[in-house]
Amino acid sequence: MEQNKSAMIAIEIDGASHCALARQGQDRKKQALLESLGWIVLRFTNRQVLEDLPTCVQTVLSTTSKSREITTTS
């Protein structure tokens, strides 16, 4: 997981191990904890990153842009 602590955005890239039910439960708990602390969690699969990187990058850029707008106007 990559974290940008100033923007409070976490980016998760999930590989094949995240298909396991136990791992999905762990992922949900971690995401819920981060979100309860005010983090935005972006989750992509390896396949999404490998097959459609531009869309993944656009999602991240859009989210960071919105995050900056919220931060600067509060």
C-alpha cells in the first residue's frame, strides 16, 4: 500500500491473493479503519493496472485534485 499522509489517500493494488475470502476480510477491516480515520482508499486490481493504467492514473489524479480542493477551502 502506498500512502500520502498529507493528502490522506491510500492506494491499494490487489494481486491474486486478494481473491481469498480471508484476505478480503482483512482488506475490508483495514479499509474501514483507514476510512474511519478520514483516509480515502483507492483500490485497484493488478489486472486493472496492467490493462488500463491510464484510467487508474486518472482516478488517482482526480481524487488528489478533489482532496486538495477540500483541504484548501476548509
